[in-house]
Amino acid sequence: MPTENPIRGGGEFPSARIAGLDIVRCTAIFTVVGGHFFMNTRFLQEDFGGVSMFVQAVVRQLMIVGVPLFLMLTGYLNSGKTLSRSYYRGFVRVLSAYVVYSLITIAVRELWQGDHRSPWQWAHAVLRFDAIPYAWYIEMWIGLFALTPFLNLLYKALPDKRHKQMLILTLLLLSLMAKFCNRYDLKVWPAYWDNLSPLAYFFSGAYIRQYRPVVSLRLALGVILGIALLNPLFNLVLVSGRPMVQPFGTTDTPLGFITSVLVFLLLYRRDVSHPLARRTLAKVSLLSLDMYLVSYIFDSLLYPWLLAHVYTSQAQIGPYWLLAVPLVLLCSYLLSAFLNPLLPTGKKG
């Protein structure tokens, strides 16, 4: 998740924090944790059917925006970054957080989960970015961070709005369209560059910062809900007696991109006047990376317990989303708030 503290003056932003960007980041960490509920239960393993499974399918589709929101926010905040010593200091903050939280996660896996490995094996797991199974994002972020000053040069060299739109469209066609088309043992779209979607989201964030587009609330909500209903309705009408199929895809599809962009556009210009609400948003926002990394600890403790002691079916356990997700978020925030000042370069708001 982007770790720059938005926004500390300079450039085109005021010195005070922008509440809308904090709302985006808080929404992102909420939807990431909310989506992990379905990954850690048995949603895709049980036969689809009934009201509970239908509602879970819609909620799960709405939760796909988490990582795209973080990537767009990275592009939004860092579109002005250039090669400098101060820029590369941000690299230390993220890597130090990753190493510290990896060590804590290793301790949990050793002591509570019985995952016993040698020190060398754990060191290798840290280097592979799977000591924390959610840390694939850090591995991706390293490359994006290193490329950012050069991506900004490319973006600024484009002469006008149309060229920038074509850049984003080209990246979408090479990445998300390829992932959408090449499924079910079919390959009908060039797919060599299908991992470029982080760049599409990064440049979308930069584009939104520059041109400040506005979207109709009613239209955006209608499109978001319509997309979220496609897979559930398809399964309700055409599929029975088998696990859910997803012909319209999930995160890595053009429809996922549309949903994520619309959510960002609905939130990034919002304001919050209540001082306590603003401070709360800011605190959660600043700890979003830390919360993401430590959330695995609480997921790994909570969901096996739920499956062992509460679970009878996915339809039955679905309503526990309303309990599990806030609980993981709260525990992740409290642990992050405690540990963050102890990090080598940890800073408070």
C-alpha cells in the first residue's frame, strides 16, 4: 500500500490532509480484509444456491477493489516524484516494515500453528515474500516503486489528454483483457504482457490527479452494482449443483477495472467535517500498509477456529462476515498502532 503521508504541502495540494484520499485508503484496506473472508472460508468450494450464497457472491465481487484502489492511490500521490535521495528513503520504510512483520508472523506460525522450519528456511521464505502469504504485494510494490520516477517521465512526455487515455487503454488491452479472454484452457488474446495491470492502475491514478474527473453518483452506483450482480445472477439462473463459476471474471478483468475506477472517483473528492472522524480516517490510512501485513496473523488464527467450531456450511457461515471482518480490522489496527513507532523509520501521522 502507498506509504507516503498525504499530503504535506507543496505542489498543487494544501498543507492539510485531504480527507477524500484517506477515505480511499480506508476503503481499500477494508475491502482487502473483507475479501480475505471468502478466500479463507469455502466459498468457491461449495455448491452455489440460496439467498446467503447469492448475497456473499455480490459482497465478494464488491470487495475486489482493494488492491486496485491502493495502486491508483499510489499513482495519484506519486505522479510528481522524481529521482532523488529523499524519494528512495521511502523504500527503507516499506522494507523495514515488511521484515519486522515477517519476523512476527514467523513467530506466530512457529508457536501457534506448528509450522516448524529451520532459520535458513524462514530466511528464504522472507526473501520469497511468502513468510507472510499476503506479501506478494510488497514484491510487486518494489518494482513499481523503482519504476515510478521513470513512469512519471513517460506520462509527462505524452502531449495531451488523448495520448494519456490511449496509454491506459493499451495497458488494459495487454493485461486485463488478456486475463479475461484467456481462460478455461483457451488462449485467444496475446498474453505475454498480461502482468502490466499495476501500471494501468498507476497511470489511472496519475490521470485522475491531473484531470480531476467527476462521475454521477447514481450512474456510478448503478454500474458498480450491475457489475457485482453479473456473476451471481448467471449462477442463480444457469448453474445448479456445483460451485460458483465466474464467466465475467473478478479482479483482473476490464469490468473489475471499471468498478475500481468508479469507486475511486466516488470517494477521492469527498470531505469529512467532523474532527474526530477526520483523525480516525487519517490514523487508519497511515497504518494501512502495516494493517495489511499483520492481518494475515489474525486471519490465520480466526478462520481455522471458525471452520473448526462454527462452520456447518458456507451459507451458514456467510453472515459471520459481519463479525470476522471488523474483528480482523480492529486487531490489525491495534497491533499496527503499537508496533509502528518501534519500526526503524516508523513515523506517526
